[in-house]
Amino acid sequence: MSKRGQRALTLLDQIETPVLDGMIALAKANAERQGYFARTILFAYVSIPFSIGALVAQLAPLATQQALLAYAPSWGGALAGVGTAVVVRLILDGQARQFLAILEMARIERGAPA
């Protein structure tokens, strides 16, 4: 285990079991919420726009090509912004799951099931 993980478990040893159980319940709710937000962001920022873009490109290929070329710098900035939002949301989802895992490990070390 990493030094940060060991330090976290050392700090969690000072917390009473009922408080730790409450923290685990909150961490589970937070991890579910973060996962929901990550899926929503992926769907709303990636799937829907690309599906609409593909449909428009099929219906009016020349107009789509002209729009892409005319606004190329704007499209690059928009894609960078969307990409950043997706990556940040996935990082937050991972952190929420990591925090829950540390709390559950502390609970297991006490000899109780997580």
C-alpha cells in the first residue's frame, strides 16, 4: 500500500466505528452521485453532439463541410472545453471511488465486513 494509503488508515484508526460507518454510507452515496454525473456528462457532451453532427453531415454534407472550415478555430476551442469537462468529471468519479475504497479497507481492518 502507498504511503498516502497507510497515512489515511492511520488517521481512520482514531475514528469510532459508528462514525466510520456513517462516513462509508456518505462516501457510497457520493460515489454513486459522481458516477451518475460522469455518465450524464459523457452522454450530454459527447454522444448527443456527435450523433447530431453525424446526422447533419449525412443530410447536408457540403454545408457541414463549409461550416466546419469556416469556424475551425471555434470548433477546436469547443472540443478542448468539452474534453476538459469530461476528463475532470472522470477524475472526480475516480477520486470518489478511491475514497470509498480507503474507508472500506479501514472497516475491514477492524474485523467487520465492509
